[in-house]
Amino acid sequence: RGASGASPTMGVDDPHQKSIEEIEELLCTSAAKGMTSANAEAVLKRDGPNELESPPKPTLFILFVLQLTSFVIVLLLAAAVASVAVNAIGPNARDILSYITAKAIFIIVLINAGIAAWTEHQAGDALDALSAMSQPSIFVVRDGSEVKVDVPHIVRGDLVVLGTGDVVPADLRLCDSDDLKVSEMALTGEPEDVAKNTRLKSKNPGAAEKLTPENMVFSGSNVTNGRAKGIVVEVGMSTRMGRIAQLITGDSTQERPKKCGCLPDTTANQTPLQTNLDKLGAKIGIMAIGVCVAIFIIGVVLDRTDPANPGSPAWL
């Protein structure tokens, strides 16, 4: 099969549920001789390199400006401006102490925006950390011979040779395993090494599917013991590690929307907790506005004035 000129499919659904023969047929490869170099080159040209996509990261200044566009921050800035305006037309307009409230709000907002921007900027390095969980090259079998190939040039259908100390370059369906153990901490958080084999297990009806099947190894996992060979079934952003990267960066296949017409919208990268906190802040802000409007109307209707400045109009 590896010598055929047929074009392999774009991917394999549930590869852990398929036999090696089915994988060979779908990906036009061979568990003994691997792919042909010509076929591998064609697949690389079609699918692109085996690497995680890294969208352009906003600069620290842009992140700082973005913090100032949230509803609660805008509300606080509006309150500070209103405080300045009220004091500017009052009898103590030249008293610098009358502007303490506005100054305090501005300082707190700027400090908060700076800390939030720096934190988000540091969190943006998570994708770089995922990309670093790889090695420059790996041995694969092509045209019946073992050759060393750069990891970005690994394609679906490649027969990868794994040994102790290697980092799995893509998602593989194992076809040969000799006492193989891998560390899947990056995927599952489990600190213990996991034994792998080539056995095909039938799925029991109603049984929960295992997160990391025993007959597969996944991109970013470290080989801690043994040797193995596996056929690449997913590469790049289609791997399990790629899906994690996509959760971090958002959907890179769609054009990112703009915020306020020109700023990048990073809300797609927020965690559920951040989203809920933003919604809660907006609700509290709206309630505060409602209370202020109600107090203002009541004060005007009752013609209540400032006790410290009885001569001022009720609306002020």
C-alpha cells in the first residue's frame, strides 16, 4: 500500500477502533514499509506542516487599552469625569482637594488595567509552551528505510519510530509496541506513566470512552520506556494537543472580530469564570446606574440641596 500512488484521506475517524489494515488502506501507507517519499510530499503540500498555529498576539499596550473598554471600567471613568465636571462648576473649583475622588478613581483604574494587561500578556505564552513540547526531528520509515525527518514535515500516514526519550510528534495509532510507556501528564494531568499496546478493543455499548486509548499515543507525550512504531493519524491543530491550543487561542479558521472598530476582540479566549465575572460586573453597574438615576430624580422632585452648599441648585 505504501508504494501506491493513491491519495490518503484527510483524517481517520476513531482510529483506535480500526484495525491496522483499515488504517493502512485509508492513509495509503504500510505498517512495514511506511509511505513513499513522493506520497508524503504530496500529503505535506495538501495538509501543511505539522505544527501548532500561532495567531498574532496583541502587544502589551493594546492589551492595556482593551482593559479600558470593559463596561465596568467605562462606568468608573464616566463617574470620574462626572465628579470632575461637578466640582469644576461648583464653588470649590479651585480647591485641588475637591478632585480627590476623581483622581483616586483614575489611579485605581490605571493600576487595575496595567495588572490585568500584564497578566493576560503572560498567559498568552501558554501556546508557546505547548509548541515547545516537541523535538526538532524524529525517525520515520519511508520507502522501507528509516530516515530522520523534521517534525513539521511529518504527515498523516507516516510510520514513526519511537524510543525512550522521544516526544511523540503527532497522534499515532500503534502498530508495534515493545514494553512502551508514555507520560500523558500534559493531556490528562496523571503523573504516572501509561503502558501502551497495539490491541484493538471492542467498544462495549453504553461504556464511557477512554480519553487516551491504550493503542494510541498523542502529540506532546514523552516516551519513558520501550520502543514502538505507529502510523500518524492526525497532525498539527487536528491533534489532541492542537485542540487544547485552539481552546487557548480561539478558532483561528475564522476572521477575528474587532472591538470598538479597531481593537482585536480577545473575548473568545476568556474562561467561563472570566465571562461570568464580566456579566456580573455589567449587571452590578446597571443596577448602580439605576439607583443613581432614581436618587437624582427624587432629589430634584423634593428640591433637595447640598447641605454644605445650600445655594447650589437641586439638580447639581
